[in-house]
Amino acid sequence: MTLQKSREIGAQFAAAYQSAQPYNHICLDNFLPVSIVEKVREDLTTLPEAESSFSRAQENLKTSYIPERLPTFTKNLFYALNSRPFILFLEEMTGIKGLIPDPYFVGAGIHKTLNGGHLDIHADFNLHGQMKVERRLNVLIYLNENWQEDWGGSFEIWDKAMQHKAASFIPLYNRMVCFSTGSDTFHGNPEPVNHPDGEPRQSIALYYYTATWDESRKSHSTLFMPRPGSVDEMDRREARRAVIRDIFPPVIYRKIAGKLAKIGF
């Protein structure tokens, strides 16, 4: 695909994306050629050991696989989604210029959530630790055949006051959801996966950044927000860390942050 064609396709969705509320987002079905999705699904039958897994109140039975250790076809797809043509498509659609792909794939890759697993409503970390750039955009592509709403795992968008669910998207096969990220762009898949045959919820996840960070900003990790009237739990560990960040000067906090993480503080 030419660079001009990438821009033209992105421009077709610009109005819908940039007018969406409560924050900019879009859902596009039949996003990739089916042959590509099928090859990725074939690759996922032979996944390596996961790089990270989560088992806590806010994020449970979820594993993540970085692209470098995936089979060749799927690994190359991630590189293509970090390439200039795709970046130009995203820039035209979102209106965010100067997007930077993440060569480290921090938090990105293949995500798999087993039956009973979920990811509570949250806002994402806002600073890329290695590159010192601001997180601006998430792209999720779902890989689940014939998924039904009552099997859980739908992607939810909540209003900035965390009073009501503004949108919900079933993780359908070849569906792409793209959305802008900030400290109050609350989203997640809080309803537990409940596939009748025990199949996992699977997705491709990529994140994009801009060189707009400055030292006057306050960085944070994932901010979990309980839904009103639910049994969702606050992330007390992050709350404790926020208090410590406010107490200690940045140079001291950076020295002790690793030690705090090791003891689960």
C-alpha cells in the first residue's frame, strides 16, 4: 500500500474517530484480510511461554506474549503495524501527528485471557519508561471466532466521571478498536470470560506515543477504577506508591521504586 493510500483510508474515518465521546475512539470490523487473521490464529496454537501473567483482583488469568518470540508470520505482522504506512493511517484518522511506534513493545503483543479472567476498568500508564515519550493511542485487534456477548470479555468504554458505561464492543473476529489514551480515558474488559468450550479471549495489542512529555508532568502506572455498584476493588498498591511519589523527591523515589516493587509495596 502506498503512503498516500494509507493517508486516504485514515481520512475516511477521521470524523467518526475525532467526534466520538466520551473520548476519541472507533470500532472497525473486517479490519485485516481474513488470510492474515487466519495465519495469526494458526501461529497462536504454538505459543511460547508467556512473558507476563496476571493473577490479582484487578487483572486475572491474563497472559501476554511479546512479538519477538512469536512465530515468524505474526512477528512480522507486528513490525508491519509499527511501520510508516500504518502510522500515517493512524495519524490521519486520529489527528495526532508525530506518532511514535514502540520498538520495545512494552505491554503490547498477543494478549490471551482464560475463562474466568478479566481486566477491570482503568486508565493506562502514561509514560514510556525507556523512551520517555507520552502514550497516546491503543490499537486492539480481536481474534475470536463467533464470539457471543454472553461469553463475557467485551471491551467497555466508561465516561470520565466513572458513572456509566458509554460504549461496549464484543471482541469479534477481525474487529479493531482504536482509542486515545490519557489519565481519564477509562476502559477495560471487566466481565469475566465465560466461553462454553473453554476457549480463551485473544487479541493483538499495540500502543503508540508522541514526543510531548516534559518533566512538569506526573507519570503514573495503570489506574484502576471500580465501577459503581460493582465488587471491583481499588488498586491499593498503586495508591500507596502515589503517596510515596508525592512525599519523596523524584531522584530518591527512582532509587527506591525497584525495591518497593520487589516486596509488592
